[in-house]
Amino acid sequence: MEDEKTRLLAEAQRCRRLAASITDPEVIERLAALAEEYECRANASPDPKDG
């Protein structure tokens, strides 16, 4: 089973990959913001190796 941190980082990567394939600047900006949010949440998530 995937841990929360890995799942959030995968979501961020998906957002960035999708943003790279789109030409609408507003959508790109929203996807980039969403990716940043996922990365912040992943960084705040406890590492399963530590517990």
C-alpha cells in the first residue's frame, strides 16, 4: 500500500505533467498551484520510515 507522502508527490507530478501538455495559461497556473499544494502537504506528512 502506498503511503500518504508518496501518493501526494505522485499527484503533484501528475499535475505538473498535465500542465506541461496544456496551452491555457490559467489552467497551467491552477495546476501548478495544485502541484505546490500537494508537495507542501507531502512535506508535512510524516515519513513512514520514521515511525
